[in-house]
Amino acid sequence: MKEKNLQERYQRQVILKGFGEAAQNSLAQAKVLVIGAGGLGCPVLQYLTAAGIGCIGIVDDDVVSLSNLHRQVLYDMNDIDKPKVSIAAAKLRLMNPDTELVEYKIHLDKNNCLDIIRAYDIIIDCTDNFASRYMINDACVLKGKLLVHAAVSRFEGQVAVFNMGPEGKQKSGNYRDLFPEQPGQEEVMNCAEAGVLGVLPGIIGSIQACEAIKLITGIGEPLINKLLTYNAIDNRTFIYSYPGNRQAAAKMPATEKDFREMIYEEVCANDHRFVIDVEKFDTMLVQKNARFIDVREPHELPMVTEFENIRIPLREIKEKINELAEDNIIFFCQSGVRSLQAATIAAEHFGDNSRFFSLQGGIVSWKKWHEKQLI
């Protein structure tokens, strides 16, 4: 792009007092990795591309689905079933051809994480599960990378900056300082289970992008050793300070070898005694040798009309536990979290691990799989 067009493109932020051409040049030289191209990743990618970041890596192995569109505004109806990374990169190149976009259509794991992040200055975590958050945090600490964290659920979101500090000196806090204990999947619902207001990831993701720009350019006060929380219902915003945590530091992998030997997914993983996949679930439907119980709330969609089932919300399982005697029971919910909890409760009550099951991935996964079988 011609120099004149460059000046015009960024003129509104270059003229800011305390910003100027030096800050814009810093953005042009920066390399930022965005992990997750979903609700948080969309606004992060859009605003960083528009701001003039020199190189942005995008990591995601998912495809666009209809349920994404209420909050992932980078995509549209024509993008359904297409890879998010490819669609996002194509649209961002149209937004700003001067930003280099590197596509990683892969699932980030402990075997590839360190190699991918080493090429970038700042890592932005836009994932939606605890296993990934702890893994990304540990990788950033090992490689000395700045990390911008965010999370959203229902009507609330949070943002923090981790691992800030001069090279070779004590870094600021990291994710484990703030959240020392990694929860199990059954303890905290994700967006598929709890829901999320569509506009919320846009607000929180925009704050993430702003924190990254502040870190790159040196302007303002980033959220270092602080956690910002925002509630969309009443617009209340709080900023909390948190201390270092020696106990958390002891749980960190000390070397790259230790990192690759860490167990992340399994710490948050389901109890596989009860889990069945969509094919096994479908087989049991055909055999008609079990009762199927939907543990979602009455208002939750999609409706299940393909097979006979009853709905007992998870919160009522204990009081209706005697209704589960004798039969084989298959619990299902939106994504497999609550159904696993229901199976665990029932098995513990009856002292029987052999006849209670949980549908892995939830009813949404089964419906997608079932539709493909009908084609």
C-alpha cells in the first residue's frame, strides 16, 4: 500500500497524544497469536487487524456452525460448516492486506503448543475450556511470552494480563496465581451449557485487543496483576488485584520436557466409566434397551423429537433418584457436562456403575452425527 494510504488508514490513532508514528510502527512490527477464532477471537482478530498489527497467527480447528452466529460476527450463513481459520483469514485480508495472517487449522495441544507460540510476542487466549487455559498459561511462562486472558459466561466476562516483566527478571502473576486449582469439567459449565449473551464476547474481546495494543505500544496501564470483571446486566465493572501464589508455582512444569508430560485434558476430563460416544448412543437407541433422560432445563433447545425421552433437569435428579431404579439409563444434555454429573450421582446412589451412561459431546453432537448418517 502506498505511504499516503497508510497514513490515511491509521491517521485517527496516530494523531492521538502519546501514540504517534512510533506506536504505529510498533504495531506494524508486532507478532500476535490468537488462540481461538470464536466469540472472543472474532473481535480480537478484527480490531487487531484493523489497528495494523504486522503479523497475526490464528489457531482453531473448528468449523462455523449456526449456533455461533449470534456472537461470532466475523462469520455469516454462507460460512456454515467451513473452517473458521480459513474464513476468518480471508475476511481479515480484505479488511487490511498489510497484516500477515498465519493459519493454524489444528487443535493446539502440549505437543505443538511450544513450537507455535515461540514465534510470537504476545499470546491472546480466546479459548473456552480450562484444560486449554492452563496449558497455554504454562507454555507462555516457559517461553517468556506475554499472555492476555479472557473468559465469558452467561452475562459476565473477565480479562487479565499475565507474565509481564523485564527479560531475566521476576515476571508478574500468571493464570495459576489467580486460579491455582484446575476444576473438573463437571464443576463449571461452558457456553454451550450455561449460555452467553451474544454481545458479551464482543465487549470482552475488544478489551483483550485493547490490552494487547497497550502492551505493544507502551501506552496506558495494562491489567498486570489485576483481574477486570464486567457484568452486562448492570454494567458493573470491578478490577481486583491478586498476589503471587507459591503453591501455584509448585504446580508449574519446570522444563519443556515436563510440559509435554503434563496431563491437561485428563485433569479436566470426564469419568470415562460412564461416557458413551454418539455411535454407541445410536446403537442403544435401536436396541431400545434403555431409558433416555434429558437433564437440561425445560426451556433449552434444541428439542429432541427423534426418540422417546423424558426430561429431568440435573437440579432435580437427587429428589427423583428413585425413578431411576432397575433400568439402564442414558443421560444427555447440551454438551455432555451435566449428563456426566447425573450419571455419577445415580451410580453413587445405587452403587452401580454398569447401567448409567452419559452421551459424550451432548445432544448437539449426536444430532450432527445423525444428520450425516441420513445423507
